[in-house]
Amino acid sequence: MVRPTYDIRQTFSGAVSYNIPAPGGGIWKTVFENWSSDSIVYARTAPPVNVLTGLNPAPLSQLVIGASTGARPNLVPGVPLWIANPNVAGGREINPAAFTIPSTAVQGNLGRNALRGFRATEVDLTLRRQFKLRERLALQARADLFNILNHPNFGPPTNALSSPLFGQSTQMLGASLGSGGQNGGLNPLYQIGGPRSAQLALKLLF
């Protein structure tokens, strides 16, 4: 069976909303009443990585390096697929010594999507307060904090053996999903995997 490229085996997401209780009376009640908090927690396992040689299995056609095109290498038995490297994103990289390029432009014995990249986790938090202006009119002020713990999430490592950056992640996860708009993909401002960021908003409720 051929696994799809976007193959996330386990995903967890949860959301909690909490109305923060205010003191019983006095000035502290005025300061702290009508505050609420929302939190979203997201975690997922690593997506697959399809290692390619950078050679074209069909020499008369144009090579396009992608998730399912190009020739795959042979696997070297007994050699670790990942090696520790504190100087690269995530502290590890795919080991180029674990693969050899077939003598001819054919598919090697390494399976498609045989490796896994990096996991991802993120916690978002919202603080909001509602001010009642009239009976049916209220103003809500809110601060949305994304990736509040500033946990680093990395995009997939470079998958072509012919690249000098083979095996290394060169982007944060949010940026790796695309830039959005006419450039395609997803805008990293609204995706999991970016650095800590915040937005402030006022909302009129009626």
C-alpha cells in the first residue's frame, strides 16, 4: 500500500474556555469582572519524508523533485537513518551515509515515505474582557497569543540527496506550508508552526 504524502498518524487538539471569577465587591470587582480566557492545544506526530536521489528515472523527461517523483536510493543496512547535530534545526538530520545511489537511474530499495520528519506542538491563548455599553450593546477587547510557549516547530527536511542541505530542515513549520495568495500554499500567519506572535482586537457586539 502506498501511503499518502500527508500522512499524520496521530493528532490531538483541545480547546478550553474559562470565565475568570471576579472578587465579590469594591474596586477589585470593577477591575477584574467580565474577564475570560480561551486556550487551544495542538499536537501531532511527524509527517513522512520521501528521500530522493536527485536523479531522473526517466532520462528523456524533465526531472521534478517532489513528494513522489524522482528516483529513490538504496538503503545501507545497519547505518542509522538519523544523526544528532546540534548545529541544525531540531538538533538532528537525516544521515546521507545511510543511502547509496543506484548505478543506473532506477528506483532503489528504499520505500516511498519511509522516513518521518518532525513532530509539532503548539499552545495558543486568548484573554478577553467584555464591557457592557447598553442593554444590547457591548464592546469586547481581546489579545490573542499564538504559540505562547514559543515552542520551535520545524518543516520537513530537504529530501534530495543531491542537495548540500540534504536531511536538514531549513524552515519553520508555518513557513514551509507556503506563503499564501498567488504564491500558493497557506499563509504562515494563520497556521501552526510559527514563532510566538500576538494580535489585539476590539469587537462590537450587538
